[in-house]
Amino acid sequence: MLAAALGLAGSAVSATVPAHRLAGQRIVWSFPGASPPAWLLAGIRRGDVGAVLLFAGNGTDPARVGRLVGRLQSAPRPPLDPPLLVMSDHEGGPVRRLAAPPYRGAADLAALPPSASLRAGREAGAALCRARVNVDLAPVLDLARPGSVIARQGRSFGRRPRDVAARSVAFARGLSEYGVAAAPKHFPGLGGARETTDAAPVRIGLAPAELRAQDEAPYRAHIARGVPMVMVGTAVYPSLSPLPAALATRVVRGELRDRLGFGGIVVSDALDTPALAPFGDDGRVAVAAADAGVDLMPFVSPARARAAQAALRRALGDGTLDRARAEAALNRLMTYRRVGALIPRGSIASSARRC
């Protein structure tokens, strides 16, 4: 399985990898406009950039976005660097970065059999494949608890864990048929959140037993089927840690890695979010996320991403961050970028169809 392959990649990265690369490759970079900026191309050339996150401001037509991504992927980079991870949020329904299907959102699909979610995943996969996007930060696995922000937004596949699991796994399989990796979110679950972490700090007061039996249950289904990535959210779960999930060792390594046995790539929700403002500047937040076990850290603002990279580099230099763990994270990323398309069919990380 992919998770095992990623976990055994320990010899792929040499201890001579400079700190600026170990830091920069952990950032998911964003940029404005429909053309790659010079600073981003320079970062790819240095080997500092391994992942890019696209928004609607980068373009919504799949063919045009595909040409943009082609420029990114064809930019000169170090000889052994594999193709970039190119990410987008294309859930369907109210959250679509491309002007393309699926037009039904998760709440619509919740009233239909899982086969409809499979079709929606295929529609999303086909659109993202045309745009040359290889990671979809979807599906949403949050439960539609009464009054939850996810339910109000129409982004949940249902209230019961088994329904969310069945429909979201089907959606992820549809993506994988077009070579697009799913990154289900927002671990350990935003079903208890009444406000969005995009606007303010959020605390979810669920007990560990309920989180594990209910909110985390759909993740077990995805992990059992070989999902290559999981996104960790930025809400605080006081019963687990006083820190937001993406900054909490007990959540990332304790719950996701150790308890659920996930060996793939952990990506956080965007770290330059108001939800994390009380927990320090971008550098401090990035170092905390890396120390907790997050592999990839998206930033919406290029300037704030550069500040995070600089802080990660300093932390590696002074020993605040463990270099062996940083190398292990880079190993997982590089291994997936090299062999992610070679996963045996039948898992939700396999690829088969042409765009």
C-alpha cells in the first residue's frame, strides 16, 4: 500500500539536503494571477518549491489552468526533483475552483446512493485532470451535526459516519480514476463547529470518545483503502490538546498517525488563517505544525509563506526542529511525487482513465 511505501522511504533523502530545501518543500505555495510569477519559478529552480495551491483567481477554465500548470511543471528544477504537487479545492456544489462539474454538492449527494458520489468524483477528477491538477483537497468528511457550519454550507455527506464514509470514499475513488489524489478533510472533524475557521478561532468541546467513534470514523474507511493524504483542520479540541489540531502533536501524531495508523502525507488546512492568529506569527505556527507532524503547510499569502519558510529554516539550523523528522517528511513527499501513480488498482489512490 502507498502508506507503507511512503513510510519506508527513509533512505531517499540525503543528510546533505540544505535547510532551505527541507523548509521550502514543506510549504504549499500560492500566487495571484494567471501566470507563474518570477519568484515562484526561481523557487522551483532552486528546489525550494514542491507543491502549489491554485484558487479561482488563477483561472477557472480547465484548459487555461492546464496551460498554466504546464508552465509550472516544465520550469527548470533540480535533476532529481519529481513533478510538483498541484492542489485545488474542487469539492463540487458550493465549493468549485473550476468552472466545471460536479454541480451537486455533498449535501445534495447525501440524499442519493453512493453511486451518485462516485459519478461526482469522476466529474471532478475529469475536470482537474484537464487542468493538470493532481491533488484535490476534498472530500469533506465532517458530519452534518445540527447547527454546524459545515451543514449550513451544504458541504457534508450526512450526519451518520457510515453514510459520510460510503459517499466520500466513492467520491475519492472517482477522483483516483483520473489520477487525482484525494485529501479528505478536516481531521479530526469540524462537525461540532458552529463557525468557520476561515473567520475566527474555533473550539469544539467534544469528548475523545465521541470524536473517535463518530468524527474520526470516516477517516478509518479512507485509510483502509489507501488514501494518500489527509488534511488536518485548525480548530481547537480542548479534550485532546490546548493547541489547534494542525499544531497539536497529540492530534497529528497521536490520533492520526499512531491510533489510526495513517502513514501517508499529512497536509494542514491553510495556516495563515484567522483561526490561528492567537497562537503566534506565521513562523511560529509553521514550526509548531512541522513539530506536530504535518508534512505540507498551505499558505494563501506568498509573503506569509516566505516568512514561514524562513522560520522553518532557522528552526532546523538551531535544533528546534528535528532534522531526521524533517527528512522523513520530505521522503514521504518525494516518494509520493515519484510513485503515487503506481499504486495497485483497487485502492482509492490508483489511476486509470485519461482526461
